Amino acid sequence: MHDHPFTALASVPVNPRTARVHEEGWQSWSPSGAYPLGARPYRPANANWATMCYRPGATVPAEVFQGEGLLALDPGDGSPARLWAAVDPTGSVPSIRLSVRDGVAEIAADGPVKEWTGTTVQSVLGDWADSLALPSPRPAPTVWCSWYEYFTAVTEDDIHENLRAMDTLDLPIDVVQIDDGYQKALGDWLTLSGRFRSRAGIADTIRARGRRAGIWTAPFLVDPASDLAAEHPEWLVRDPAGGFAHAGRNWGHDLCVLDPTHPGAAAYLTEVYATLRTEGYDYFKADFLYAGALDGVRHKEVDAVEAYRAGIALIREAIGPDAYLLGCGAPILPSIGLFDAMRVSPDTAPHRRPEADDYSQPGQDSAEFTGFARQWQHGRLWTNDPDCLMARPAVETRERWAAHVEATGGLMASSDRLLSLDQWGVATTRRLLTGVAR
């Protein structure tokens, strides 16, 4: 649990009408953005979403702003923007709080931070990222992804249909990425669902058409009904109170957590990714990664963030340095230096508004809010993934969503049944994919 005492850091006079506070959320889906002092920042609508989309255990008092490892302030009075940032962002991520009393912002943190100043909130965040001196991310491929049309019901025949349509429509798609639905269960990654015949066979078909094969996994999630959970319960992270650590509830069932510090689980992770790589997949979307950094009892007595980074390192070693690795649902600061690209927002959706107005939930509004606020990460920490373009007629306000994706300049991925696109949809998809630096 996240229960260190908070220490006062600074008192900053502010203009209550024009000041803005940037909260950096814990992971990809955690709402992040700048708020006026009178706003109520987005908070979890229920306990399940608190676990799956926010920083578990980091409750925030009312009338308080809180960033996880990063919190920035524009005082609104012409004085410089100020940033409080984790000293060791990949090892220790303190919570940083700001409250306002009588025109003064009081800042406190529960761990070591360093203060930065800059002209604007976005520029000082960029300055901090530049100080990490990471290598520039390599150019991202263009992608077609099955998720936002087919979801978990995707079939092998759906992939073949869209593969043919890419040629018919002359779309510059480098990677054909199979998303959730090919596998028997979460954790049983190498066992196919009944809707797929051959993982290696479909990779061969994709590559024979001059494209690259990509695949989705959620490496740290395990379905309690999976073969893995039944055969190797010792590979799962345990709760200190007994039973298994709980990563939330999705797909209609509870979620357990794989422990990559267990030698057997580590060997299994390596086997999964080495097998997929051998079969011809060289683009990997690793999702629901927050689970790897949840607190719990592991085989080795290591910090949860250390266990998470070790698990990602195992995956990278198995897929090799040339494979492309996209993170999603991932703790942001602990992921620095590990990924080629990173989802920087909640999921988009065919609809605008997220459920219960919880801006961690799928929706174009929530994806735009956090994606825009994290634009400073693009090209510095990784290539930003704003989430997929959906350009088919059935998508609500598709023009506005396409404009957001295009404006980010980040990873460009189409996620329509390509034959369902009308003239505008085809032209927009082609323009966005063509506009990427190749």
C-alpha cells in the first residue's frame, strides 16, 4: 500500500482565477491534465476502476490535487511554471499533492522530488523529460488492429478479409495486429480459441503479403479459470491477507496476477514471447500492464515496481531488440526506457462520453483529454499512442476523433472493418497512415 507520510515542499502564491494544476496520473488510463483551481479533478467512480485505472491505494482527499511522480503548477500571475518531479522515476514514484488556502498553493509529497521551473506547464514537463536523455524513439510502423471492430469475437477469417482489403484499397499498413480473442484464456496465450486455426499460419500469410505480423497480450493477467491458474497457482501473486492478489474484474471475471519473479513464471513468459517471435510476430502490444506493478506477495521479496520492470525486461529479451514493443495500461514513470511506444490515454470508443463520466473509461472525450495533456511525452519518452483511428460511418463524431489522432503525430493505427469504410473513411485512413514519417 501507498502509505508514506507527506512532507511539505513549497508554498506558492497563485491567482485563484487563472492558475492551473497539471496532475500526472499513475498509468496509461489514469486521467491526466490541467485543471483550474476550482475544478474537481476526475476520480474513480467505483472501487474496480480504482484498481484497474488509477493508482491502487493512493486515495486523494477532497479539494486536493494529486500527481503520481509529476505535478506541475502555472501560478497564473505571470511567474514561471513550476514542476515537482520524482528524483528516481523508474524506481520510486511519490504522490505529490497541492492544496490551496488563502491564495497560496501548498505542495507536499510522500517521497523525494526535485523542483523545476519553466515558461509553461507543457514546456517544463518537456524539459524534465529531456533531462532523462533517453535515445530518440525509432519511427513507428503504421498498423491495422482488430480490436475496435471485432473486440473479443475476432476470427481468423476476419483477419484474412481485412488483409485482402488493405491491398484492394491501397492502404499503407505496415503491421497487421491481431488483438484480444485469438487465445483460449488470459494466461493461456499459446492455446488458441476456437475462432483461430493457426497462429503461425496467419503470420505467414500476413508476411507473404509484404506486411508485418503483430499480436496482443496481457502478460501479467491470468484468468482464474485458465489452465495456467489450475496447473501453477504458485506462479500467481498472493494477497498478504491470503488468497490471490486481485487485479480487478473485467471480461466478466476476476483477474489474477502473474509473478515474473517466480522462476517457473519467468520461464513461461519467456517461452510465450519467444514462441510468438519464432512464429513470425515482431510487433507486440502488451496491455493491462498495471497488474505487474500491483502490491502483493511475490516469490522474491522485491518492490512491485522492480518486479514490473523485471517482467518487461524478460519480454524484451525474448522478442529481441528489433521487435516493436507497445505498452498499454502501463504505469507511466516506471515504464520509462522500456518501450518503443506507449498508450498515453484511456481507450477511445465508437462513442464520445465515457461511462459515469469517469475519464479513465473508454470514450473519445476521455482519450482526448489525457492524450492531449501527455503530448509532451511524444518523441522524448517514447512514441505516443493516442489510440486507434476509427473512420467508419457508425462512429460518433468520427471527424473530430480523426483530427485528434492526426494532431498527435504519434502511432497511427486503423481499427475498422476496412470494407465498411465509405469514401470519407477510406480517404481519411489513407491520409493519416500516409502522413506518418516512413
